[in-house]
Amino acid sequence: MAVRMKRNPLHYGCRWDEVVTDPELVQARRTLILEAARALNSARMIRFDEKSEELAPTELGRVASHFYVSHGTISSWNENLHGDSKESDVLLAVANASEFEQVRPREEEMEELTSLVRHACEVSVSAGLDTYAGKVVTLLQAYISRAPIRSFSLVSDQNYVAQSAARLMRALFETAVRKGWPSVALLALELSRAIDRQLWPFSHPLAQFSDDRRRPEYVPPETCNQLARLGPAGDVESLLECTHGELISVVGSAKVAAQVRRALRCIPVLYVNADVVPVTRSVLRINVDLWPGFAWSDSVHGKEVQLWRLWVEDTEHARIYHTERISLSRRQCQDLSELNPMSLELMVPVFDPPSSHYVVSVESERWHGAGTAVTLSLAGVTLPQQHPISTDLLDLRPLPKTALGPDPAVLSLYSFEYFNALQTQMFWTLYHTDNNVLVGAPTGSGKTVTAELAALRAFRVRPKDLVVYVAPLKALVRERVKDWKNRLSRKLGKRVVELTGDAQSSASELGKADIVVTTPEKWDGVTRGWRQRAYVSRVSLLIIDEVHLLGSERGAVLEVIISRARRLDTAVRIVALSTALANPGELGDWIGVRPGESLFNFRPSVRPVPCEVHIQGVSGDHYCPRMMSMNRPTYAAILRYSPDKPCLIFVSSRRQTRLTAMDLIKFAAADGSPRRFLAQGRSENESTLEGILPLVKDESLRHTLEFGVGMHHAGLVESDRAAVEALFASAEIQVLISTSTLAWGVNLPAHLVVLKGTEFFDAKQHRYVDMPLTDVLQMIGRAGRPQFDDRAFAVLLVHEPRKGFYKKFLYEAFPVESSLPAQLADHINAEIASESIRTTQDAMDYLTWTYFFRRLLMNPSFYGLEKPSASSVSAFLSNLVETVLHKLVAAGCIAVVEPVSVLEEAHKVRSLEPGVASKHSSIVQEMHVANPEHSRSRAVAETFLLRPLPLGHIAAYYYLSHRTMRHFSERLSRSIGDGALLKLLADAEEFAEVPVRHNEDRLAEELWRDLYQNFIDIDAPAEELLPTSPPPDWNSPHVKTRLLLVAQISRLPLPTVDYGTNIVQDNMYRVLQGMMDVAAESGMLHTTLRCVHLGQQLTQSEWASESPLPLGFVNRSHRDRVRRAFLNIGIGCVPELLFYTAAELEEKLHKWKIPRDSIDQVMRFRRQISIPTVKARLHEDGRGLAVSVSFPSRKETTVKDSWYLVLGDPLADELYAIKRLPRKLDRGVQPTQLLLSGRSENIASLRLYIMSDTFIGIDQELTI
């Protein structure tokens, strides 16, 4: 048009004076654009700002664009449709579309159109037949009714109407959904299906199977009419309940009855189960479970996916509060069931007073009769009372750091001169009192410094005591250890010890520590045995970071840690750090905080650097295309808000880091400045990068760094991650794209933060689910550099249907709830094992110390309690504890013995939390539990003793689930093979959370094939170790765990770097230890020895049966040469390596021309091993064995190996005693005693096994 406009300006409405003054017609074209923008803005298809002339899309505009609907049609719908429009109104709205203006009625068509109105139209035609709208409505209904048409012109017009109406009706459905009109949306969806199927919604659903006689599900039309005449007896639900014989009597034919049954099973119905719990007074959480109620047939459903629409409606106010598209493939339909449903968590608003009920509806997008609805009554829902406590930020003069005192070492800890406003306000409480403190403040407000103030007071007042810092993630622990070792250790001389799955510290190291930085699980495991660990009693300060995560899956551990610290009644100061909270009162009361003195809960807006948050919705039902469409807005956000300052982009997966980086580079190149992200393209930066790039191992990262874009995720090696962090921190690269873990683990703030999507793939549900709001807030909190920025920006790119949710709830502080009930059994078991809980009444009283008890009273409906009365609460808690004890008894972890009434009265003394005992005496007086070993219906008021059993001790010591204990005890046997033992290990509950990412089912199959092709010939056949046909669920975390374990032993590369996971490495040894102890407790000698051998193989990454001299420590390419050299030298097993001195062995290997790196590997392995000298003597009474173990003097190594002493009878396959000895590096004899748990009938058959937990081939066996 721009070309023709200049050639013929008068045709386009331009005046001659405009052409003379503006030959290029720029102003005329600008006027056209402005008029179009105003028209679209009037139709609500875009948002147009007259001042800035900025254009922003709306949902209506996206619908119109997607379905090719004119703005005139959208304007007509805006004017003529409303929430209570009828079916005739919907049809007329579509017929009035400007797309049908050319469908003009003709005089010769009137007679036939009138006939069609009388015989083919099921809905009244409100427009006259002399209008194009009336003609369109008539032809459309005739098309649905399949009425014959004689006129050729009408046939042609009907074809056009049918094609366009299908598109327009779908667009109207999407419009109604976005406007929140449930009745109009349902009418539009039904009419859309009617057009697609040429079948009215009120027809029998089986009529959809009457088109193709070749399909086995074909149902004759006359049968459908016959069933329709039966009324309710002919409904799909009634027919599904009929037996085959009853169906024959209904339809009159066995063949037709079989066809009807097949067709009934193919109607794609989704069964729905839902419940509602209140989150706040204005927010409800609806938990929805979905599973297919039909049989997939390729001839009916095709080979792609079936689609449904789910929405939550308030029928009283006729509003849709949430909508979601459900897509299921054939594989998913086969995997889902009532026991394994697809689970959704929907957040919807609720008003005070609430409506009587909400309705969850699920409708198929393509099939009639496949809708399901569940009514949720809100009558029994108790909305929680809210008494928000917020701390006003006082207008105080910034406090100088000299307030810390005159010590120059303390002052040198901080590079700033003044504390910020929040730290100034809290300084006195933290640094000059011993009060417990709760700090609720936004991320990036300096909460770490507040924790350090409390630690500095502890160092000053109680210098010999221990400070414990608990962080929820290992990445956060590593950051804190790195920072504090650099500052507190170097400047104050404090010993900082890390205690995580990656860093195991000995009891002596912990005993000498000043600060322990740990994860919740590790500190929980330590404090479970507090009576045996003296350093636990040294703790004077317990710092809990991110305490708002109490409501997450791992939050139960945080709750137990704090409850135990308060229950032990030791002088431990608790400092809890959190984001802004909605219910700080209950949380502070539970921690022991004085509300007027040491409770600080600042509003989310209180930040050292103000942050401006922008939320943009991006349409698209499919995740990957939606992520791709977010790349352009991400690039635009960088140019607008942070063109020359650091930008941090968060994505959901490692793959997205790479794809996003490549697109940003492409956009920059298209703008003519491909290296714009290289810190303004300075040459000194490029030279710095040139020195770093050759050291980067990841090829994709090396490529993106050349253009100033970095990537950060767990799949990178540590050196690459450190290089990227250093480059971004020094502003040598402007953009860093990371997974969400960086928000917690590394302190790298930026001027702009972009969240590219707020979903992640959940392998359990095989779908993308929303990130927790806590994670979103944490990522937003990385926006703003206190020493550089006056303000910061955050851009959230979210799925369009979730835009309203984030707008409403992002800064509405959610209350912290408890996640303890779901994990209570394991924690009760740990308390019973440590004898902190000794009776059933103790178990009840234990709950009064928990945060769960307080939240149950404040938000009872959230936990499933209908009435918050004293009797109801007591009954609820009693039933909860009784259920937990039942589980532990069934798992063999505890036993219930005689009532306390026949024992000492001391056991009847109750241990209640003082505050709860005084405030809720009526509740705690009624809290009793029945004997878990009796019938659950028999209420027993007596208190029973609880005795921990060996399995309970094992679970508590190794931090294992009671489900794992039951799993091991039921499946371990004396005849179990190596393959079954490995599968048993992988099937443990601890591996249920191993992440299975999107499309990793294909990688699992690929790894499985590689393992079979490269499998080493060992005693156990491959079929025992690997999944076999029929193939298992490749999305199962347990199958992935088993494949990773076999791949580790076989030293085979993984399909991708991303496939591996640290969870398996972190858990496999303690789970294996627990399995070995269960086998030993059962007296299974050979099974216990197999467990030890399995641990050796996992540690050495080599199969024990491959060779008596395993060479897994040598490069694969050189193993055959080294093996031949050893045979020629005369070395056939590991102990023979020690027959030669180091110099002799190295000389002989040189003689056989072994490469230098392989020689170094052999010598390193030789230095690591040491074979102990063991002497054993049987006691005279035959009840024990005196053993002395001495290790040869060796140089200290980094390998912390231990040894097992196992006494047993191999002929009877009985184990009598087992003990683990750590390897002592100093010379001397370690005496120990092995007491026989039973007496062997044949003393001569007793054997003592001395086995390494690390090395293969150096075990010993002694005859007693």
C-alpha cells in the first residue's frame, strides 16, 4: 500500500497540499496507523497509549489474530453479547459477523429458506430471512441438522458458512472464556462441536459413531434413535452399568450390543475428583485429580492427543475464575488411573461472604457427551482469620558499622560504612539481646547481615559455643561457606565447617567448629542423636534461613528442627529469616518470639533498591513454542530497561538456557550489533575473554560467551560455572541466563531480572506445572544492586491465563502453612528411636510443640478439619497420631507394649509446650490415642509404651523412610541375586524424587540399549540388572536410578550431560548402608556380604567379577596394556601390588612401556590402599570374639575408607555379629569385641570376614 499510495495518493484520500508538503506521505501513513490503533483500542483488541503511542496486545486481540476475526466482528460481540446470553443470541452473534456480509439473501431462495426454518432449525431464528444474519443462522442450523438443500446457490453459501462459522464459533468460545462467562462459553463450545460433528448437542452421544461403517465401534443410526427414545435409561451412564445380556435386550442384537459397548468405552470422558482448601480469606486452593474413563482407540481418537477444557465457575455470580486446557496422549491415558491421577492445584479467588458452591467442569473440545462436572460446597469451609502484622520502616539515621565496637577485625568484615535502614532498625535486638528473632523482609534487603549480627553477639558473649546456620539448598550452603571462610575464618579466626551430602565432616571436626553450615536434613539427622553428640549441647545460636519454606515438601524437616530445639529446653537462641509473611504472629509465637520486641515483618515494598515489576502474558497452549515466543519480549525488555547494565534471565531448564542464549544473539545480530552484550564492546574485555574461552569446556557456553551471553546450570562443570560467575560479576558479560537454582545459590544481583516462564516439567504428572511463588519471589529479589542502582526492574513473562493470578497474588503475602502431616511418620519414628517419645501420650504431646498444631487451629479447613471445636481438634489429632503409629507398626519400626498403668507412674507425666498448654487446655486434655496394635475402632484411653525396633533405629540413623524399611524387610531374602539387590536399592523411597525431565524417557531407552550392548560378562545376567520386556515406565525415577547405578559401575557415558543427577549420588550409600543393616539384622550372611560388594562396585565404578585385579582406576584405552604388564610382572591381584616398593613397581611398569599417566594412576591407587593385619580369638564361653586390627603406616590419603568385621557361619548362612571400623591413619592396634547374637552349632564353621567398604579385591576371610 505504501508504494501505491505514493503513485495514486488521491485514491487513498490524500489531498494535493499534503502531497506537496510531504511527498513521502509519512504523515498520511501515520494518520492511518493512528486511526487503526484507535479503532482496535475501541474494540479492546489492543491497548493504545495516546501520549507515548505505545501498542500492547490484549487477549481479545490475540483471539482475533489466531482465528482471523475482523475487528468489526469483535466490536459487535462486545456490544451484543453478555454473560447471560442465550443459544439464539450466540448463533446470531456469529451470523452478524462482518465475515458474512457478502452472504446476501436472494428472492428465489426465500421459499426454501422458510422451509428450512420450519424443518431443520432447532433454535429460533431471531433475525429476518431478508437479512444476511437470518440467512446465515438458517443455513448453519440446516448444516448441523444435515438437511438436504435443493438450490445450488444455497449449497454454495452453506459450504462457506459452515467453514467460517466453525472458526468464528471457536473464537467466540475463547472470547467467552476470557471474559469469564461460563454459560456462554459452554453454549459456544457445544455449538462449535455441533458444527464440527454435524450433530446437535442434545442428540445421543453414540450418534458420533454412526458415520463410518468400517470402524468396529460403528453404531447404526436407528440404534441411536432407539436409545434416545429410552430417556434416562438410554443415557451413557446407564448403558455403561448394563451387562452384555442387558444390552442385548435393549438393542435386540448381540452384534450391535458389542458395537455399542465398544463405542461407549471410546467416549473420551475424564473422571474428576476435587476438594477445596482455603489459603487465605481471599484465596482458595482447589486440588483436582483427573484420570481417563475411556479406552483409547486409534481408529476413533487418532494417534495424536485428546483435548479438554477445564474451568472453575461460581454459579451464583456466573463467573469463570480459572480455565486450563488439558491435553493427553495415548501413553498418558494408559499411565493415568484413579490410583495415579493427573493432579492439578488451582488458585481461585473467594469473597466474603463466600458463594455456596463452586463447580469444576471438564468438557471435551471435540466430543459430545464427554463432559464431567463436580460441585464443591463451600458451606463447610472455614476461611482463616487474618491478623496481619507488618513492621513500619522507621525514619532512622543510618547506623555506622562502628556500632559493632572497636575491634578492627570485626569492622573489616564489611566494606560498607553504614548499615541499611532495615539493619539499622533491627541492630539493637540482634546485637545486644539474646531474644529469639523473626525477620520477614524481601529478598535482597540484607537479611544475611542480620544473621551475622546475631552470630557476632554469640562469638562475643559465648565464644566457646557453636553457631549453626541451616539453609534449604546445598547451593546456598556453599555460597555461605565460601563467603564466611573468606571473612569470618580469615579475619576472626573462626572455624567454619560445611555439613551437607557433598561434604561429610567427622565428629572431631564438628566438635572443634565455631560455625556449622548445613542443610535441614543433615542437621535433623545430627540432632536426632543429640544424647550421643556432645557438640549439639554447645549450640547457642540456630539460624534458620528461608523459614517461609515450611510449607514446601522439605518444610517438615525445618519444622522438626525448630520444634526439637525448643523441646530440648536448652538455651538456644533462634533467628529465623524469611520473606514478608501474612501470618508472622503464629510463626513468631511458635519460635518463641516476643511480638513487640523481636518480630520484624517488613512489607514487600521495603527494599534497599525499589523494584518495578512488569507482568506480560504470552499466549500459546504448548510449552516449547510459548518459550520460543518469549525470546523476543525478553530481548525487548533488555533494550528498554537495561541496555547497558547487567541482566539476569531465569528459565526452567538447562535446554532453555541454550535456546534462549542463541535467540538473543540472533536478535542482536539482526539489529546490527551482535556483540552488544560484551560490556559495550570494550577491547580489554574481549582480550580477557580470549584468555578465558580456551579454558571453557562446554562448547555451547564457549560460543555464547563470545557474544557476551553466559549460561549457568547444574549440567556445567564447576570450573565453567565459576568462570561465568566471575565474568558476570565483573560486568565483562552483560547477560546471564540461568536455571532457578542460581536465585538461591549464588549472590549475583542484576539491574534487570527476566523470568522467562514460571512453569517447570513435573515427571510425576508428565506435564508442566507452576513454580512455587516463593521461587518466583526469590528470583525477582535478585533485581537491584544496592551499591550501584537507584531502582531495578523485573519482567515476568507468564502464560496468558496465569497473568491475572500473578497480578493478584504476587505481592499478596501468603500465610506459611505446615507440611508436617504428610511426613509425620518418619519424624515420630526418629523421636521414638531416640527415646524422646516413649508413650502414645508422648506422641500426642509432641504435636503441641509443632507449627502444625498452631496452624490447625487457625486454618482448620486447610488440613481437612471441618469444625475447629476442642473436641473436633482433639479427635482429629488423635486419629492422625493413631494412623502414624499404625504405619510404623506395619513397617516393623516400633512395637507397642503393655499399658503405662502397670508400669512406673513417671511415664504418665506429660510434656506439653507451655504456651499451648495454657491457651488450649481444653484441647490437650482430650488428646488421647488408641493402641495401634488393636482394632482402630476400639478407643483405648490408656497410655501405652512405644518400643523402638531395630528397623526403626536403622531408619532414624540413616535418615530413611519407614516405607523403605518395609520395602527392604519384605523383599530381602537369603537367595537374592546381585541384580535383584540393585533393583531393590533403586526402588527405595529416597529415589522417588529423582528428577525425570521432559523427553528423558527416550534417553532412558537409549541408555538401556547401550548398557546391553556394552555389558560386561558378570555372574549375574544382564536381565537381572536392567529393565527387560515388557518395558517399564521410562519416566519412573526408580528406573532412571537403576540405569544410572548400572551405568556408574560400568563406567559408560550418559546420553547427555543433563541426564545425571546428584540425588542418586547423595543418597545411594546411606540407603545401601540401611539395606545392609536390615540384612544383617535378619542374620542373612551372604546377602550382607553382597551388599558390601555392591558398595565396593559403586565406589570403584567396576564390576567385582570382571577380574581379580580390577583396573577401573586406569584409563579405559590403556587397561589391556596394564593388565598384560601386571601378568608379566607377576601381579595377579590387588595385594600383590604391595609386594614391590613404589620405586620397583614404577620401574617395572616403565620397562613394559606403560604411558606416564597410567603409571601415575597405578601409583595413586597403590598409595590409597592398605591391607590391615587382623588377629581373632574366640572367648572361652563361645559368646564373643576378641579382634585386633592394625593398619600399616601409610601416607595420609584423601580416601576415607572403613572396614567391616563380619562374623558368621557360611554353611548355615547365618550372621552373628557385624562392626564397622574407620581406617586409622596412625600406627597401632585397634582392639574390638564381636559379641555373638546367637550360638553357632558348629564353631569350626565360623568365619570372620574383613571387608573394605571402598576397594575391591582386598577382603580377607579368617577361620576361627
